[in-house]
Amino acid sequence: MAEETSKHHHHHSHDSRPGSKSSKKSHNSTKKSKSSKSSISSTSKSRRDVNICIALNGLLIFVAIALGIMSKGCSLFGVGIFAMFNLPLLFLAYFSLKLRKIPSYEYKADVYKHRSVSMLTIALPIALILSGILLIMGCNRIDDDTMTVGALPLILGGLCGAIVNGLSHFLLNKAKSKTTACRVVHVNFMIGAFISTASFIAGILLLVNEKFINSDPYVTILISIGIIVTAIWVLHTFIKKGFHMLPKDVEIEQVISVIKLNETVKNYKHLNIWTNNAEEVELSVHLSLDDMDKVKVVKDEIKEGLRNMGIDIVTLAFKKHKED
């Protein structure tokens, strides 16, 4: 059953007594306004948190590689590669949050899909190639008797990676529910924290006793496998969820023609179309009408037309059209 929301603007007086209908409407309007402002503020904070994560992960890439060279081990390169893999996904997360604020975004899903494909085209091949090289390096170093690994750089790099990934995971805790990209990197940071902790433990073992020198190549193998599995999971998640913001069978031009079918509809804005968790297609739009007496007629026409297009849940908001 379609859900409806109507807003009428009249110029006659209203009963403002506590408990009256107009008082309740005013109260509900205030609550919706506060909710909308809260949502905007929450999205802005999420974008700020993503920016912080971008800066931290960019720094971690250089720190992990530099300490990896100093330690002469391989596992820290894995920490750097994983941070490198997360960076394009973080940019995508920021873009997806920014997209939520665009007031009229009929084509936002296509733009988001294009940007997602671009980011994954960058991130996935690089992550898989580098993790494959890392896996080979780890396997080759297991039986290398001449191998030397510095424990302190390994400990420091692993600690830095665990802190950055743990802090980033915490920062994105609220943003994870907003977009698929945010949820993906939120999970990735948890995996990154475990990967970095493994490198840190390898350094501690090596510091305690040099006979644990093989701990670094074993951890390297573990990290490379973890990156490969994570990359496959990310691809699967985006194919399943991230690329389906706009339902496949919905043509935006047809939707707009249905909305503007009645001549009393003079303008529209805030048009949103998405697929919810129950795989139902939802639409919401604000309409400006020349004749507010035709609200019911317009509502019925739009609902019927959209229902025939497979749009299950419709939320409509109306207001009196004002000439510029």
C-alpha cells in the first residue's frame, strides 16, 4: 500500500489551543524540521569523520612502507597495501555522503554507480596484484636462513596500523548505516586492525626471541590472504548492494512525466527513488501545485501511474506554487 504525505498551505486562521489539530500539526512540523536538521548535521559530521580517516590512512601508507623498509620484513608492506586499498573506498564513502545532500538528484544513482566502478577499478586490481606479490614474497622468505628482520620497526609499524585502523573504525561507527561505501570501509578497518595487530605480535615475538624470525613471513602470508579475501568481499558487496540504488526497471524520464502529467503541477523538487531493504521501490517528491483544491486528484493520478511502473511506496508533499 502506498504511503502518502500531504502538506497544505491555507491562509485562514487555525485553532492553536493545546491538544487542537492545528497545535498537533504545528508540533509534528517542528519535530520533522528538527529531525531534518539533525539528519543534515549527522551527515556533515560523517563527512568530516571520513576526511579524518582519509588523512590518517594516507599517512599510514607512508609510515608502514618506511618502517617496512627499515625492518627488512614484509608484513608491514601488507599493512601499507591494505591502507592503500582503503583509500579509494574512503573517497567513495565521502562522495556517497556528499551526494545525499543534493536537493534534486534524479540521476544520482547513475553517477554513484559510475563513481563506484571507477573507484573499484582503481582499488581492486592494485590490491590483488600487490597482495599476490606479497604472498609470493612471504612464501619465499620462510626458508631463507639469511633473513634478518628488525623487531622495533615491526612493533612500531604494527602499533601505528592498529591505532589508525581502530580509530577509523570508531569514527565511521555512525556513518556505516548511511551508505554501502561507509559500511564497507567500516568493516575493512576492523580487518585492518587485526592485520596490524598480527604484525605487532610478530615484532614482539621477534624481540623476545630471535628464533621467531619466521613469524614475519607467516604473518605476511596471512595478511596477503586477508587482503585478497577482503577485496573479493568488497566486490561482492558492491555488486549486490552498492550498484542498485536506482531500481533497474525504473526510467527516470517516465517517472517525471507521470509526476507532471496533471497541468496543475507547476514544479517538483527533492525527487528520490531507491530500493529499500525489503526490495520494494520507494519514491518521495515535493510538488508545487497551482490549484490546491486538486491535491486529491493529483495524488491519485500520480500513485496510479507510479504503481503501474512498479514503484510500491510513494510519499508526496504538496505546497502552493508561487510565481517568481
